Amino acid sequence: MKINVGNFDRLVRIVIGLVLISLPFWLESPWRWLGLIGVMPLFTGLAGRCPGYRLLGLNTCPVRKSDE
């Protein structure tokens, strides 16, 4: 799968992923484990590839737009 996530989008995904993953350490309620959802944006941000973007035909990586 080609890289389809741009640099700014990757940075935002990594930050959101880290914030969500840190929720179990900050919250005391049973809902704190929902923070594990942050694994997905963190993974897609680090990899630069998003399966959801591919399904929707989106691409935020300016370098890769000309490769199509």
C-alpha cells in the first residue's frame, strides 16, 4: 500500500494517538480503557498509510499525489 498520509496529518495522528493511549494513566473511571483506541491513529501516523483513506480515495501526501 502506498503512503497516503501527509506530514501534518501524520503529526496530528501521532499526537492524538499518544494522548488517547495516555488516558488509562490519567482517568480513574472504567471508561479509561477506551484510550487504547489511540493505537490505531498512532500506528497509521507512524506508518504513513491509512486503510480508511485508501477506501475513500483520499490522499494527504503531496509527494505521492503525482504518482497515481
